[in-house]
Amino acid sequence: MSMITATTWVPRGFAAQFPTKYDVDEVELARISKLAKLQLEDAKEDLEGARNAKEGEAETEGASEGEGNGVSLPKSHGDVDDDLKEYDLEHYDSEPAAEDGESMAMFGNTKSLAYHESNADDPYITLHENEDDDEEREELQILATDNLVVAAKVEDEVAHLEIYVYEDEADNLYVHHDILLPAIPLCVEWLDIKVGRETTEKGSRGNFVAVGTFDPDIEIWDLDTVDCMYPNAILGLGGENTHVEPEADKGIKKKKRKRSKKANDDYHVDAILSLAANRQHRNLLASASADKTVKLWDLNTARCAQSYSYHTDKVCSTAWHPHESTVLLSGSYDRTVVAADMRAPAAKAPRWGVESDVENVRWNPHDPNFFYVTTDSGILHYFDARAAPPSPEASKALWTLQAHDESLSSFDVNPVIPGFLVTGSTDKEVKLWNVQPSGPSMVVSRNLGVGKVFSTTFAPDQEVGFRLAVAGSKGEVQIWDTSTNAAVRRAFANRVAPVEGEVKERLVGVDEDSSDSEEEGGVEPGGEDGKEGNGWESMEE
């Protein structure tokens, strides 16, 4: 099984030209040791609980079956240890001594070996370290004209982030590096601020990504560091015990907090379904969870600043207002959308209702008085935020569109070209729309071969405004240059540069490794001519 659940773009100029290798200094070692210890303690608690449950079941079964059936009980740990004593396994790896008293190790006599203070003096070392470093540094280089695309991927039950480099002029897309995750990722959000690592300056520019998974904690990773072992910060209970304690509290031993199953004001207790970074107040990150709450995080302290309970079911999508930087739009499975001012958690927030579960919410970046809502029934709604209804049942959209027959699972508004929308669905179709004052009209519909569509995102830069990243249930990312499509060129003729002659449509993906087919001779199962043969038979035969 392989699928991509979410993608996000990194604007040009934010990625480091030469990403660094993960360096473990004393401070970092102490931090990851604390993280590893917490994870080990949690694993031990789970294991102990499972053992106790199993022993309880075994005792119950033994008592019910009776002791007089002649069934021998398994040996205790003490009996097993006594049986193994005769093999002396504790000294199994110890080297026996020879008759002259010298150890009989494989490399026991090392007196005749020559040593060199520097590898440069060793005549047998012909490949110098600097040459390897320079070559590896060149391979990791990211140019100022490159875009990064971060994809949340699950492959053979292994969850990880894949960081792609997209070279627009060369029509090239490749995986730069990846990051292992502890659980299946559900959402990703790019951050332009440095997070974690207490030595960093607050508010400094960075290139980070926040990841929400089936676990209730939010992990934040540095995209400019390769081969990371642990995240820079964890938002939630999993990261509470890793904060640096004040000098006054260092002598006080704090008791470890156990995770509550009830929703609370400090951390999430269920899967993270949506993340939204505030681009004006850069230290603020909003998260939505299956625990029915929305939480506001301060990235400078990596702690929850405020918790909100506007919904009665899972909250699946969030979006900050482009201009009113304290207003957050949230959509839920309770079939309502709320636009709330985060400064007034007790105030009554305006609420809109839709016909089925909400999938995505987005503000119109070109006219922020309006917002879009997509639903599980494949319908796209367009609301006026200034005309709040007295009740959700009385909601009336400016227009509605039955965009797909199945769930409208992905949606995006082009940040560069007004009126340019994309919808993606579990029906495997990607559709482009042109929204005019008279209403929306479909420009083109395509099956891009990514399976069920889970993510459609437009590039954020003016130079690549027509590029669209699409991913889905087949675990592949495709970059579609929509400006090369004839219908798009006609619909947005005033925004597309004129080109003489025929334009070939561009769809850029990662080149598949053909090593497997080469090893088998490069012949398909049906033979070179497509006929059955070479020991293969069709299903009908």
C-alpha cells in the first residue's frame, strides 16, 4: 500500500542553498535522550498493561480448566535460568586464552601494524574525505529558482515525509531527502519561522514544516537539515517534558503527566486533521482535531495558548483570514462552518450550515469578504462572510456547485490568478474552474493517474503560478503546468504569455526506477509482441 495524504509547497528563496547534515552536540543529545526516554517509558507502560491483561486471561483460563487434568504448567523464569546455567551464556563472547597466556582473538597480534597520524599520510587511502564532502554537498544543493514540495506519504505501513525539489525550467522532479514519522500523516503546513532549539532567535526566518498525524501530538521538523532523528519541537503532551526548566525549578522533580482521554485546554487527545500557520503573526499555529477542539499554539514557547470548542464533531479544516489576522475559519463534521475571532473565545461566533460533512474551507485571497466550503457530497459552496445567518439552517450561499459525484476531498484557490480554482475527488478526477461574476464554469477535467485525489495545491510564486501539485492513493506526486492546457490558455488568455506554434501539455513526475525490469530482461509478462508466451498464461486460460 502506498498513498500520499497531503502536500504543501515551499516558496522560492526560503530553502537553504546547501542543507546541513544532522549534528548531535551535547545540547541536542540531552534533548533527544529525554525524548527517547519518554517514548521508552510509554512503551514500557503499554507492554506492562498488555502483559497484565494476558496474565489475567491465562489465570482465568487455568482456573476454569482445573488443576487435576494432568496438564503441566509452564516453567517459571527461575527454572528457565537454572537450565541455561550449564551453557555459561554470560561469557559466550569472551575470547579463550592461548597456552602462552596471549588472547586468541581474531586480530590479537597488532604489534606489527603501521599507524599514521593523518589519513593523508596513508598510501593506501586514495579517496580523500574532502572529495566525498564536496560531491555530497553538490548533490544536496538547492537553487534559488527551485521550489520544494513536501508530501506526507505512507508506503508499506511506513510513514514518512518526502521532500521533493521541483526544477521548473528543466521539467525535473526528484526526492531530495525524507523524514521518518511515528504515525500516518494527515496534514502538513509550511512554517517560515524557526521553532525549537532554545538557542535560536525568536522570530528569525526559517524553513520548517508542521505535521499532524493519527497521534495527538504535532511534530515540527527543519527542512534544511538532512537525516534528522527527532523533530525540533513537539506540540502536545509528548513535548511538555522536553522543555528547558527554569533555574529555580531544576532541583524539583516533576511527576510525569499521563495523557487524558478527555478533551482539555493544554493538548489534543485525538488525531490532528488540519493545521494553519498565521502569516502575519508568524509565531501562531492553529490546529484542528478529531477531539472536536481547535487549539492555538505559540511557536516561541511550543505551548498551547488557547483552546476553542466551537464544534460538536471532528474539526477537519482551518484557514486564517488573509487580512483580519485574528479571524480563523473552521469546518467540521457537524456540518457547520465558524468564523471566529481568536481574541474573544467566549464571544458568539457567526456560523454557517451545509448539507453534509465539511471537507475543506478556504478564504478567497483576492476578495477576503468571501470564502469557499467543500463537502463530502461533492458540492462547492461560496459564502459572503458579512452576511451571517441567524442560524446554520438559514444559511444561503451566493452560489453552489455540484463539482463531483463523490466526496470533494481536495480544493485550492490560486493565490496568483484571480478566479482560478481546482477541485479533486475520490472519483479520481481533477477539475479546473474559472469563477466569474456570473458564477463558476468548468475549464477542464483530467484523470492524472494518481488514484483517488487527496491533495491539490497551487504553487505560491508568481513565476510558477500555473503549476499544480496533485497526489493521491497511488503514492505519486504529479506537477501539472496548467498553462500548457489549451482550455486553460483560452480561459485565462490575459494571464498566459503568448506562445507561437503548438504547445505541448506538461506533466512532471518522478522518474520511475527501471532496474527491476532491466534485471528481468525488460520484457513484459505478455512477451515483446504483447502475445502470451514465455510460460505466462492469461487469467482466462
